[in-house]
Amino acid sequence: MGPRELNGLNKRLKIAALERKRFKIRHDYQFLILLILGARLLPISRASLVKKIGCSEVSFRKYYTELAELGLIEIIHTSADKRKKTVKLTPLGQCELAEYEKEFNLIVKS
């Protein structure tokens, strides 16, 4: 492995560490949830988000519940049916993603 490959690997490791540190997440799916929500202006239904993520319903429930407990996302009940929910980033989640993007760009440019 040459210096160029080592530099690329070093950047990827720094980015992975940044994701874990900034968001205090335990799984890559949680970061994917944050990225999808960050790219949207409006809340998304939980069912649509599960499809986009591509993980099991049980795992998804655990991932997004942890994100809500961290204050990064908000789970909104949309009707009398308690099973139907939408999900959106909280102001804290938006702020954390913005800060992440700044740090990410510094790593990539180095």
C-alpha cells in the first residue's frame, strides 16, 4: 500500500471517528437516518424511511428510538393510529449535521 492509499485510508478513518464522536451513535444506519432527514425539508413517514434505509423493522425501531433519545430526531404521531408516525430532524440534529459537515470538509481538504 502506497502513501496515497494510506492517506485515503487515514481520511476515511478520521471521518468514521468524527461520525461516532459528533452524534454518539452506535450504528451506521443511524448516521444514514440523519443524512436522509438532513437532506429533506419536510418530515418523512417512518415507513418510507425504513424502506430507504433497508434494514429490518425491529432494528430500525431501535436505531431511531436511540436518535430520538439523543434529541437528534423527533418522532411525530400523525393520526389516531399510533403506528403511523413521521420523523424529522430536531434543531439540535440540524445543528449537529451542519457542524459535522464543516469538520468533514476540513478532513477531506487536508
